[in-house]
Amino acid sequence: MIQRSPLIAGNWKMHLTIPEATALVRELRAGLQGLEAPQVLVAPPFTSLGPVKQALEGSSIMLGAQNMHWEDTGAFTGEISGQMLLEVGCSHVILGHSERRLIFKETDDMVDKKVQKAVALGLSPILCIGETLEQREAGNTYQVLREQLEGSLASCIDSRALPETLILAYEPVWAIGTGKTATPAQAQEAHQFVRTWIQEVFGEEAGARVRILYGGSVKPENIRALMAEPDIDGALVGGASLKPESFLGIIRYGD
């Protein structure tokens, strides 16, 4: 039986100055002394990636970015390439976050290109999917998830191969930053649907191997119940990852 390593990732979004970011990392390092699991990742704003990487030296905390372009170079004002992320020390990159899809109009095709480029460069993509409240109330949750998976992984489907480094993150849009959280049962149902889809499209081994994180108002008070579900392999944490006490409380869910 394949054992999936739990992962707790902090998406800092457009928060924290460089001094604030490095101070947070130092507190996280101190608070994680002696803790073996789970794996931990932070995704600061682009401006803080270099300083945070330096502050992480010698620790097991991994560094991720919040987005990237699918081209290596070019006239793309304001964009960052995957090669630049590698150069600054990133191992992971968050792609297809609902805020990128809804606010910045990223399409599944764009996300698919980013996934392919990240994998080609050796970056581990954390691919986000999730439905809005309107879509859930209309009973379209699974349809939306299927369409996002089919579009965002179109190239993988064509090649009939799911990259081993790919991580999925189910983030119901109605639960992001709202204080509302999918119940463990609701989250498990969505995660089970995603894993079953992966198994049907890419095979049993791929479905058993892929890690699926939950995101959406995750906090110390609900992480233990979420992680008790069989198909939830970790969390993509937003606001609660900005303060050391709350993020450490989530990371230490098993203590």
C-alpha cells in the first residue's frame, strides 16, 4: 500500500513585508524543532522568496511560489518564469488558485501550460481546483471539478501520464477567507471524487499516489478532523499561515 506523506503548505498571498516574512520563518523553525512530520512548505510573495530562502537554510521547510508563467523568457511584463523560481530556491509552485482563475481570468488551458512547464523544469506543481458557492448550491460541484481537472491536466491526459511530483489542492471557493469550512465529510466526498477520477484516467497506482490537499479556512480547531479523513493528505492554508501560533497549531495536528 502506498503511503502518502502529509503536507501542510502556507500560501501567504499578498501579505508580509520582507522583515515580517523572515521573522515568521524564524519562529516557525523554532516551533518545529524535533517535529518529524508532516512536511511543511511556505509560499511567500515573489519579493520575499530570496530572503525567506536564506532564512530557511538548514531547515526542512520547503519554499514555494504562488504563480509562474509558462514561458521561460519573453515580453510578459510583471510575470515570473519557472526558471527564475528555481534560481531563487523554490521547489514547488501553486498553480490555478481560484483567485488567479476568478480575478485574473486564468483559463484551464493557461493552467495546463503552467503545469507542463513546471514539471519540465523540475518544480512540483500544486494544482488548485474548486467550486463556487453558486455552483455547489446548483449541485454542480463534481461537474466543475471534473471540467477543471480535464482542462488543467489536458496535456497529461494526452500523454496518459500523471507526473509523480504533481500535488492537487481542493479549495471550495466559498470557504476561502470566509471563515466557512467544508465539513470533514464534505471535504472527504470531494477528495474521494478527485482521487477516483485520477484512478479512472491515469490508473490505480497514480490515484493511490497523488496527494490531495484541502484548502479553505483551515485552522488549528478543524485540522485534526480534516486530516482524519482517508483522502485528505494535508492542507493549503491561507490566513492562518500568517501567524506562527496558528500555523504551528495546524502543523502540529498530530501531537
